[in-house]
Amino acid sequence: MKMIIPPREGRAVRVSKGQTIRITTLKGAQAADFFAFNAENLGEWLSANHTWVTTFNVKPREGDTFISRFRRPMVKFLHDGAGGVHDMMIAACDQFRYEHFGHKGPHASCSENLCVAMRREGYQIDVIPQPVNFFTNTTVETDGSFKSPPNPVKPGAFVELEALIDLICVVSSCPFDLKAEGWTINAGGGPTELEVAVT
Ligand SMILES: [Zn+2]
């Protein structure tokens, strides 16, 4: 199964145990917020915060296992075709974040994309988990300061993940498009599509 996630939108996809999901930024530099839920129990979701305690790194790296908030293995990071440019620190963007930067009126967000994608599957989500933000460039300096330099991810960069249990995964093409000082999340030309393939 292969699908295109349009710019600023999100989609849910079922990934059975043993299957792989490949996420590609076709035009490059497009942040892909990734969420995963246990298909048998939506109360168990992939937790970035719980994961980096076990991997000893705030970046997801090839070979890492992402765990759930119940600390069970959910997803294996099989292949990193994006040179390690990923983030597990930034909360999913939401309406409030855009208003914080001065945006007036409704704005698409990864939080909303997650809720809509799960509703299309028949589920109401009440909590927005900390996503894994693939193709998102952040750094933590030795003094603890946190930066988001311009996104260097090349067109065609991808990540490949293996489901360790039956999953519902949601991928969001982050709609961040504001000119916010210090936050260059996506490419300058605005959000672009993502390709998702499950095999
Ligand atoms: Zn976002």
C-alpha cells in the first residue's frame, strides 16, 4: 500500500506486526509528525519521552526501538535515510501554538490532523501524544539551550520502521508555515506532501 499525504494533512494507516512503514519527504525538508497506537488498545501509544530514556539519546537513531508509555516495544527504526535529522522534543503543533505566534483564525495543525485521521478510523482521541518528528532539525546545546536551525533534509529522504505489534499509525505533514524567529520547521516554500508506503 502506498499513499500520498497532501501538504498540511494527516492520515492514519494500519500496520500489522512484522510489516514496515516507510515515510518519505518527496520534496525534502518536510517535517513528518509520527504517532503510533496499539491497534488493540488505543490507550497505549508510542511515547517519545519514554523512548529516549532507554536509548540514551534525544534523537531517534537507526536500530532504536520506540516504546510505548507502558514501556513495551512498539516500533523498530530499521533504516534512516535522512541523516539523523529528527526530533523527539517538540510537542505536536496545535491551534494555540499558531495563535502564540500571532496567527489570527483557524490554522491546520498536527494535533488536529491526528484527531481527524483517527476519527476517520472511528476513534475519538483525547490526548495528543508526544510525536516523533521525523525530518525535523533541532539541536540541544551543552548549556541546555534548544535550537531549530534551517531544515537540511534532501528530497527523497526517508525513514523505514517495523511494527513490533499491530499498530494504527498516523503521519502528519506539519502545516507549520509561519515566519517565527528561531523556528524554521519546514522548507521556506511552505509545507509539502509526504509519501507513506506499507509493505
Ligand atoms: Zn506540526
